[in-house]
Amino acid sequence: MFLNPGHKNLQVYTISRQLMKVCYRITLQLPPEEKFNLVQQIRRAALSVKLNINEGASGRSAAEPKRFWEISCGSVIEIDAAAEAMVDLDYLSKDALNELRSLLNSCFALLTKMVERT
């Protein structure tokens, strides 16, 4: 927020910010008993996507960016699995997750391209 590194201009960074906001919003709809389970897991994974994109963009060696972006990909996959669990447990409908689905697919595709290019 205070620094102005170049990664903030990347489309994947913008999408990761949207993904984080949607994840936080969706977790507000979960039942109270999930406060220390799904809620925290989803929020940590969503924040991990964004933070690892930042870390990767500031990598000092050629291998560092790729590793951080791979971690971001893993966190996207984790959110996807948690979304499936929310549907399986009848916490949210598939329709309620449309925005999340779109952001997950976009973020994963962009991160995959970034990993492949490094």
C-alpha cells in the first residue's frame, strides 16, 4: 500500500485482491461453528495468494519468483477445495459461488502462465 512496486500493475495481482475480498465476504456467510475451521483456512489461503504474488515479484534470484507463484497456485487450489466443501456441507449453493469460481479460474490461469515462463 505504501510502496509502489511494479507487480501492482499485474492483472494477476488485481485479481488476487478481488479474490481475497470475495473469500472474506463468503466466509461471513458460514455458520459460527466454522469460525476456527473453514473460515480461517479460506482466509489464510486467500491472503497467501496475494502475498506470494508480491513476494514472487520481488524475488532476488531467477528461481524465487517461480517458487512463490507455485505457492500461490497451491493456495488457489486450496480455496477451490474449500469451496467444494462448502457446497458439500450445504453452507453455500453453487450459484452463490459463481464470482469465486471465475476469480479462481482467472487467477490460476495467469499464475500458471507466469510459472511456465520462468
